[in-house]
Amino acid sequence: MVRHILVSDIQITQNAYERLRRSESFERVAKEVSQGTGSVANMGLIKLLRGGALVPEFGNMVVSLKNNEMSGVVESPYGYHSNA
């Protein structure tokens, strides 16, 4: 599983990322700002899917992270992603 926030506006995503860097609760931030229906319903948690089910921009970022490492902001056709 991965914690994920998806937002259509880069400024909102960057603000969410900064809140997370200041150790604000991921669940709170995801619930308040994420527009990803799959992740917001689960407080930011989504299952990792195999076989290219994730958009490449997001999937490549996820597999490059170490445990408990937070990503920056990545753009995909769906919007801006940030995860931890």
C-alpha cells in the first residue's frame, strides 16, 4: 500500500506536500485536499497494483521510493500526485 494525494491544482498539491513535510497527519491532509476518489475514501491509502495499472509517472515514482520516504510532486494526465 502507498499513501497518496491527487489534486488537479499544483499550488494545492505543493501546499499539501509542505504540510506533510512539517509532520502534519497524512490522513488529515489527504482527507482535506485529495481529489482521488480511491485514495480519499481510505484516508490516502491505495493498493499497489502490478502490471502497469498505475499511470507511469505515478508508478515510476512509487517504485523508486524507500520505505517511509516521501516523494515530491509529480504530474500525470490525472493531476498532481504526492505520496509518502
